[in-house]
Amino acid sequence: MTALYSPEAMVDLMIAEPHITPKQLAMRFGRPRSWLSSVLASEDFQAALAPRRSEISNPAFTASLRERFAALAIAAGDVLMERMDREGEYFSFEIDQDDLTGDVALVVTDFEFEKEMHEAKMIYDVSIDRLRQTIGG
């Protein structure tokens, strides 16, 4: 059964079913998982969530954008570091938040030999495109 969406209805559902996954929650409203990411970041949803945040036990729904991005960056970084260690390469990354706008960015520094620079840039461009498609950016 598909529920009609409202920010309040979504918060009610999160509280009533504390073990619901983000995918299941989106499906309850007849929407794809990518839609949920936009809703969770919206001002209307955040306003409905604020007074009831403590009633929701799933951090996937209550984490701030910075916390969610940090978790994503850490998980991605772990996978990348493991892969790079196997291949004998090195890079670093950090999360940066703009003081003025609040925008969050993942800053990746890849240490490459000059002759491998073009290929590395192509790999990053493809990876960034895939990331944007995945997160709906």
C-alpha cells in the first residue's frame, strides 16, 4: 500500500517502524531511494523532524548532512585505501565545510607520477560521475 507523502507522515512512519530501512521507507511512498535523499535534506522535512528527532532511533534518518557525508567518505575511503594498498599507490582525503555557505566537499589528494597524471584524472572523472549518479547530484 502506498502512503501519501507529507513530512509529518514520514516522521510518524519512522517512529512507528524503527527498523524500517531507507529503501523500504521510500517504497512506502511509492518513490525510489534517491527521492528519499532529497526529502531528508529538505527544509520542510527537517522542520517536521526537529521536535521529534529524539523519538527516532535510526541514525540514517536523523544524521546531519555533514555526519552522513562523513560516514560515506569514511566507508569509501576504507575501500579505496585497501585497493590502493594492494596496488602500491597513495592518496589522502579530507572533509571540508565552507564556513560561509555550509557546503561540504570531499577533497582527495592523489600522489601520482607526472607521466600517469592524465590517466589518473580520467579515472577520477569517471568515478565522480558515478558518485553523482548514485547520490542524485
